[in-house]
Amino acid sequence: MKVRIGLGTSTGGDASDLRTLIDDVEGLGFDSIWLPEVLTAPTLDPLGALSFAAAYHPSVKLGTTMLLPGRNLIRLAKELATLDRLSNGRLLVTFVSGLPRPPELGAVGVEKNLRGRWMDEALPVLRRLWAGESVSYHGVAGDFDDVTLAVRPTQEPLEIWTGGTVPSALRRTGQLADGWLPSACTPEEAAAGKRVVEEHAEAAGREISPEHFGVSLAYSNDPLEPSVARLLKADRPGVDPADVVPRGIDGLRRLIERFLAEGFSKFVVRPLAPPATWRQELEALADGLLDLQT
């Protein structure tokens, strides 16, 4: 099993900051850099920033947790295919339905109760477009006939990963996705979710590679602020926030080791708050974690 550790960052800096961060991520030996999409956060748009990163650096892998509901599927398919082609197949995509609370809830532009259906219908359409098929689709995520995408990804196929831990998200991963990258869950919850994903995949006549189970892990170097703890408790009733957001890099390593024991091997680690100095934080992360990569 190949263990890989990427860095997640919600950067809102300028081009110089992003260049430095990319150099440090690659130079210190991290597998990839990940930019999330949260429309209402003070962060760069991931597609634009990853396009910049692809042009700046020739080898670093480029990951994003990207909103799917609300997007024009043809435009999205072409944008991602373009980025994958121009980066020579370095794109990593995990689709998510979006945060369930304001102001992000309204900013996505799709009612909360329609987001799951949107993803269920959109994922097969994206696959067919990337495969070069002529696609007609009439549903909640769009309405078009006989569209063929001329620009296709370098990766065949461009893998689709999904997040989420609710039953519908686990079903969706098993039936439609290539991998699973949940967040804010304990190793025991992730292990139970993995079994459900595999059961749904088997029932659909599919198989999720054992290499395609990962976790996005936030950590905090300081005690959690009360407001953050309240949000975590609201999102995860009955779960101690300290069980899903470890304290310090030592705590993060211990949590990763527990996930490894449950069969998870791909990790995106991200400080909950921007560090005072990214270089020092990355050096500490590299010293504390990267010997786990195989």
C-alpha cells in the first residue's frame, strides 16, 4: 500500500506566496498540494490557483476538493480536462456537495435537499464527457443534447473521488466514484464507512481500489477556539472535537497511524489556522510525518 501525504492550504496570498509554498511542498517531499473550494472564504479560487501552480512547477501534483452542485457540467468537464492536459496528468479531484451552513449554504446556489441528486446525476455525465462520448442529458444538473468534449484529460480515466460520511455519500462513492476522501471523522467511523462503500461497490458490480481510501485531516497547534469547537460539535453531534482535530503534529501523526491501521493510505493534512511561518510549519510537518510515506 502506497502511503502519500499532501498539504492542504487555504491560501489567500499573492503569486509570490503561492510560488514559495509550492517550492517548499515539493522540495520537502510532500506528495501534493491541495486547494479547497469554499466560495465565501477569503481564499483563492482553486482552478485559477492550480492552473498557476501547473504552469509554475513541472511536477508537483495538484489537488482540490471542489464543489460540484451548481456548476455547468460541460464547462466544468472542459476546464478540468484542460487543466489535467496542461499539467500532464497531475490533477487530483475530490467532489463535495458544500458546507451545510450559511453563508456558504446560499452561495452555492443549489438547495441543500437537491445537492445529493445533483451529484448522483452529474458524476456519470462527467465520465462520459471525458471519455469522448456524445452525451445528451436532461436533469437537475443541466439540459443539453449531443455534446462531445473535444478536449480530453491526459489521465484515462481522470479519477473522481468524493467526500462525505452520511449514508447517501457512502452509497454514492461505492456506486459512482473511484475513491473516498472524508474529513472530520474518527478512524473507527472511517473504517465503518469504508465497509459500506465497498458493499455498495460490490452490489453495483464495481470495485474501489484498496489504494483509494484517504482522509483530509485538520490539526491545531493550539487549543481549539470555543467557536470552532461549537461548529464541530454542531456538525458532529456526540463526537469530541479533539477526536477529529488532533493537537499538534505529534497528535496528527498518532491519528494518521490509527487510520493506516484501518486501511487508509492517502492523507491531506492542513493546519486549522494559517501558521505564522509556512516554511517552519512545513519543515515540522515533514520531520514529523513524511517518514510514513512508502
